[in-house]
Amino acid sequence: MFSKKLVKSISSKSTYLRKGEKFKLLFNNSNLEALKRSSSGILLSLLIISCLFYLLKIINQQKDLAAIKNDLISNITHEFKTPIATVSAAIEALESFNVLVDQEKTKKYLSMSSIQLKKLHQMVEKLLETATLDSEQLLLEKETIDVVELTEKLVSKHKLISKNKELIFSTNLQPIYIHVDVFHFENAISNLIDNAVKYGGNQIEININSVLSSTEITIADDGDGIEKNQQEKIFDKFYRVPKGNTHDVKGFGIGLYYCKKIIEKHKGTIALSSEKKKTIFKITIPNE
């Protein structure tokens, strides 16, 4: 029996019924019944819509990967062409223009070729090394060092290279000892300073603070900053902030990825804070 409050009915007349008779359908909840009957169709539609959204997401990811791949190939081609062209020109000069007679010119061209070949070697090594960062193949050889002394030397080196930039170094304590792989840790800090010089403004501040059982290293610059939608991707492998088809700033987009992986392998963290006229990379690493 149906409850009187819930019962609804539909009446219909028919030629098959006697006079005064009618056909009456009783049901308790028309909305619920309609929902039950159409639930499979609704679920199927939702599944199809979800699949379409997922497919769209995959397509967008593939487009991003394709753009990164094309940018990487373009940059690698550009980076490799310069030393190859330089070495080729030097060899051609040695072969065709009788410079072997002139010892000074011979030394000049050989020195030029040697520098460019070393540059090529470094680029190849950098690409090969990147392939090992996600695996256990990269073994760290840790030792205790004074991070203040190490960073001061790096800052002095970058001051000589980038004379049009102002580099300021400060520390709240000296010495500060940490246990790291000197080669890789030095490369990570140098990459961050180099990044600030290339992309930042005219003033770069490098600061070291000893805080309880950890050490904080910050590299800040007064450049234009990094847009929020780029900040999450900045540490991705081969990712470079889009600047169109230009090569005024060289690189493969692996510097920050390398930094992040090396710091993580030292059980530390690296964070980015960026706004207009202020970009700060902050490394936090345990002292032991």
C-alpha cells in the first residue's frame, strides 16, 4: 500500500474500457523513479565527460612537452653550433692561410680550439650527468667544509666575470661548517648565482645564516621577477621561462633542476619567492 501523502496518480481513458471506467496508474515518487531509470545514462554521460577532460589534459601536457622538447633542441643546436663553427674556422685557418709559419697566430688558433672543445665537453657532460640525477647512480662524496669560505670564493669569481653587476655577500657567522659533496654543492650554488646574474637586475645579494641545526643560503636579485604561473615549473627538467625564439640567455634549462636534485640529495630544500623587483632562492640544508 502507498502512503496517501506520497501517492501520485495518472489517469487515462481508453476505448477498451467500459463507460464510467478509467485506467489509473499509482506511484509514490515520480522524480526518484525517473532518476532511477535514467541513472545509468547519467553515469555513462559523466564518465564520457570525465574521459574527455582527462584526454584534454593529456593533450595539453603533450603540447607542453613538445614545446619544451623543441626549445631544448633549438638551444642545444645553438649552443653546439658556436664552438663547432669556431673550431672549424680555426682548423681552416691553420690549413689554408699558412698561419703555421706565424707561431703567435698558431698558438692563438690552437688555444681558441682548445677552449671551445672544453666547452663542448662540459655541455655533453652536463647533459649526461642530468640523466643520473633521478637514479641512485649519482653517489655523493661528502666532506666537512666551511660553506662561508666556499661561497665567498664563488662570489669573487662571479664578480670578475660580471663586472657590470653588483654582488653583495654577507653572513651572520663565520666559519659555518656543513657536510656536503663539495663538487656538486659548489656547482648548485654557482648555478643559482649565475642565474641571478643572467636573469636578475643589477644587484645580487648572497646571504648565509646559521639557524639552529641548519644553514640557510639565499640568493636574491632586484630583477623583473618570475611570473606566478612559471614559478611551479621553474625547477622542472629542461624547462626555461618562455622568451620567444631568442638566444640572448643561453642554457638547456637544467641548471635549476640540477640545483633542486643536488640539494634534495643532501636532505635539504630549495624554495623560490618572486615578485616585482625581488626574486629570492633559499636553500636550507642540515649542518650534519
